[in-house]
Amino acid sequence: MFLAKVYVTLKPTVNDPQGLTIKGGLHTLGFTSVKQVRAGKYMEIQIEATDKTIAAESVKAMCQKLLANPVIEIYRFEMEELPVASPT
């Protein structure tokens, strides 16, 4: 079993209205040193696979087909192997 930690963010050239709103809110709260905020999505996906490479290929396909819009977003992910639960 593997855990994929997926990060999806807007491309640097794409306007980020949500990030601008967050930045404005932070300034209102007194955090005036904040110069830029970029908002994104974070997902954790558990995958049952026999091999880390197979699991990573599956996550890549998920990102390309559904989780990220390749026109305006970029993605990256990290894979970790989860410990096997011992039978009780």
C-alpha cells in the first residue's frame, strides 16, 4: 500500500484571485510583510499496488486525466510506502 501526496497549483503565469483574496485578508489582520500568496489543492490518495513505480504511474495518470487542468495548473506528488498492518 502506498500513499501519494499530491500538490496542484496554478501555473505562475495564471492569475490567482483566491491567492489575492487571502493576501488581502492577511494584510487586514496585520501581516503586511506578505508579498504574494498562491492557492492550490492538496490531496492524499492511498493506492494498493505491488510496486512503487506502478503506484506512481497510476497517480501520474490520475493527475493528467482528472486532478489537474494541464492548461492552467501544474502538479507534483510524493510517494511513500505505508506499513503493512499486522493481522490481529
